[in-house]
Amino acid sequence: MNKKIKGIFALLLTALSVFILAGCGNSASADKGKVTTVKIGITGSDNRIWKAVDKKLAKDNIKIKLVEFSDYSQPNAALDQGQVDLNAFQTVYFMDNWNKTHHTNIVGIGDTAIAPMALYSKKITKLSELKEGDEIAVPNDATNEGRALDLLQSAGLIKLNSDKLPTKKSIIENKRNLKISELDAAQTARSLNDVTASVVNSGVASDAKLNPKKAVYVEKVTKASKPYVNVISANKKDKDNKVYKKIVKAYQSKDIAALYKKYYGDSEKPAWNYKILQ
């Protein structure tokens, strides 16, 4: 009788083990097809490149969800607080400066594009038309303001001292007594009805439908432009995340580079293979 009971118990254990293994097998199969959604913070509404990247990642069961922010102060705060997984809006210089001033630990995990700033105007078409006391708007955040002032210097409108990150106090020569007004970067394009000219970031200009071919002056891209390359950023603890690396790989590809040429011509260039930056 004891042997029969033992035999029945053994059969029950075997059946239970098979059932559990079958259940685990079904679970693994289901997980294999699970879609991973990655939230990416951006500024501006031109997301054509990201739509193409998202389409490429479908084969890896990765879905990109873009989260749009209205100004440059928000995407890094959202990344640091875990509201987004990545962001893609800033230059290396902006990111490094943000980390210093906000005590965050955000890193670049992949270059995207170099997008020259430009001086736009609705009142003049060339630099020689600028008159004594004319007003020029520049972005008011530290890195973009410094970059805009460098642009004005390269255009021959002002001279700066040797400060690494120029401010208005760095101006040592301004022969036309140009009035330099500091505005939120998102407002620089909108100010064109009120000022003589405005230095506008590429993304802001694109949203405002400004034509870079009609810019009064465009920033020169050289080896010194390396800090102004835009990057995909993550929190440092996530820099080796395999899913994020797949996103970077999908982005840094020949077909995405071709889309930059198609959509933006020479106003934005893919930076991961841009030889002048090497």
C-alpha cells in the first residue's frame, strides 16, 4: 500500500513539473515578442528623423515615444528625474555646462547632427546694412549665448576677449554700438518683427519656417565646432543599456544620413561621420 502511494505521489510530481515547465516555456515565448518603449525628450516639432529611426527599430521590438518640450531648460530635468529615458536636443557644450550648474550626471551616448546657428532678419539681407545702434537678439542660456556671440565675432560685428564661454561682458569692441538683447532661445525667431536681426538655433529656425538659405550670416563649421555637436543623452548609470545602444546604432546609419541631406540640405549635417569635425 505504501509503495502504491509513493508511486502515485511520484506521478503527480512528474505531471506538476511538466506543467510548470510548459508554463515557463509559454512565458518566455511571450516575453520574446514584447515591445520595449523608450521615451525620448526633444525640443521642437520636427521629428521626421526620429520617425524613420523608430520604423527601423520595429524589427528589434523597440518603440520610440517622443516627448516634446517647449524650451531648453526642461529635457535634462526630465531625464534626471526619470520622466524620460533619453533626450536628444542638446550640444555637448550645453550638456557639460548643465551638469556643472545643476549637479547632474548626464552623458552623451551617440552623436547626431551638427546644426549651425544663423543670423536671420526681416529688415536687412546683408551684414553691411546693419546701422549704428541696431538691435540683435541672442539666446540667453549660457552656452547658446556664448555660441551666438562667437558667431557675431566671426561675422566681424563685434570683438570678444579670450573668455572660453563669452557673455555680453566679454565684448571688447562694438564699433556700430549694436544693442545685444538676450532672449529665451525659443523666442529668438519670434522677435524678428521687433529687432533688426536675431541669432537663431537651427531647431528653432526650422519650427519657425525660416529658410537657412536666406539667413544674413551662417555659423562656420570647423574642427572647433566639435563641442556644438548634438548628442543623444542618457543618465550615466544607463550609458551601457543595450536597448539604448541599438537606438544609437539605428540612428547612426547611411539611410538616416541620407535623410538629413534630403530634409535639411546643408543646414544640418550628420555628425557621426562628418569629416571636418575629426
